[in-house]
Amino acid sequence: MTLKMSSIVGAGLLLVTLVSLGVFAQNQEKQKNPDAPRSIKVDVELVTVNATVTDNQNRVITGLDKEHFKVWEDKLEQKIEYFTAEDVPLSLGLVFDISGSMKEKIGTARDAAVTFLKTGSPEDEYFLEVFSNRPEMTEDFTTDISRLQNKLVFETTKGMTAMYDAVYLSLEKLKEGTNPKRALLLITDGEDNRSRYTFSNVREFVKEQDVQIYAIGITNDWNSQLGAGRSGRAMIEELADLTGGHAFFPDSVYDLEDICTKIAVELKNQYVLSYKSSNETKDGKWRKIRVKVDGPKGVGPLNVRSKSGYYAAEPGIEK
């Protein structure tokens, strides 16, 4: 087995969501033989985990196998039923800050966003949402990135920062995505000062979604609201961590393009693990997830960044 490494910032990634998979026993001779047994449908609830693995130099590690991973749910180890390292199509929302404070940064931020979009696969789809005093969906899902690029060119900066409203609306929009992997890329330079939704509202909604949040908080101003120790920065980091995403806080707008490239690489190099939870109780409670990875002999310590858990199905409700 060969390990491959790609340069990227951040520890590993984990995305957890509960999905229902139908397993069908199909009889190919049914039409020829009317007396043949009917097909049988078996519903199995699986927890699906997307994980990115990195080494201590923050390089993405590929080439690992199923036996290198272990998964725990509420401290009980689970049996991995399904494993793959194949790239899957992405549905992503670009959430772009056009508030007044972005005036001197919007050009560079726009170029960085376009760089990210250009790294995608033909099957990937994107929508564009901009926000200042309120969020506005300016481009619906499309595989044509030039449509988003053209809309960004004509955006002007003004107003305040309704970031929580923008994130909430984007999470709702992602439910319309057609691809199995879903993510948001948030680009902003300030903390929220306008939204109707609170941070608690958004945090709880995020925990219910099958979405990875990546955020770039620009901190090049000496008094930036997203500087180290500021509440705005901590809140953005928490949203990203909940989903297994990653928050970046560059000191210069000139770092944005490189960061967007790194995010794109990470999204395209993830492992997918699925297991049937040993806890079959449908109680709607939050279940904690932990993933561990042990590489082959000779490979140093490896890291996994992970979503913290998922909500179990509620009684009488099929997910």
C-alpha cells in the first residue's frame, strides 16, 4: 500500500450523517417466471462518516485502507461495514460577505473564490449567496462556475453583517442539492451585527444538517473583529468544528487564494466509512462520534478532524 501526501493546512476531517439505505434482493428472472419469489426490501440505517487524515505537517494523507480506521459512538466501538476513498460529487454554497468593511478586500476575496470554484469536478454544483444587511441568493445551483463569477464581478460593498442569517439560509438551500456531499464556504471579515437568528439558533440548526462548513475570516485589520481571542472568531470556529470543517483566519488577503486551494484539495481527498449503530434506540438524542486512524508501520502519528456527532432518529420518524 502506498501513502500519498498533499500539502494542506488543518487536521483531519470527519463528517457524520444518518442516512437510510435500501437493500434490494432483485430477481432478474421475474418477468420470465411469474411464480418467482417477490423482491425483498430490507431497510438498514447506516451512519456515514467522511474523514480527512493529515500528518503532523498538515499534509493530507491518502492511500489508507479500512483496517487503519476505528470508529466509536458514545464510547462503544462500531463495526465498519462500508469503506471507500473515492471522490464523490459536491453540492456547495458560496456565502460571500459584501458588507461595508469588505470594500478594500472584495477584489482579492472574489479572485480567491473563483480559484476555489475552478478546482471542482464537472459534476460539482454551486450556488452563490451574498450578504450585508441581509442575505441574498444571487445564483441558484449550477455547474457553470462562470455564472457565479459574473455575479461576483458586479457586487458592491455596503451595509452591516447579517452572517448568521446568511448561514441559516444557505443551510436551508443546501437541502436542494443533488450530490451526496454538501458543504458551505463562508468568506467574511467581521462578526455578525445584523441577523435575526442568534448564534444559538444557527449552532443547533448546523448540528441537524449533513453539511461541512469551511470559513475564511479575514483579519488583516489591526482591530479586526475576527482577531485572536475575539468572540466573532470563536463562533465561526465552533460552527466549522461542529461539522468537521475548518476555519482559517489569514492576516493578509493575499493568503486567500492559497487557502481556497487547500480547502478544495481537502474536500476531494476524504475517506467514507459507514457503520450500523449498535444503539438501535430511536430516542432523538445526540450521539458522539470519535474516529481514530493508525497508519502502517513507519508512518508517524496521524490526525483526524471530526464532526462531533449526530442526532438519532426520533420514535416513529424514519430518516
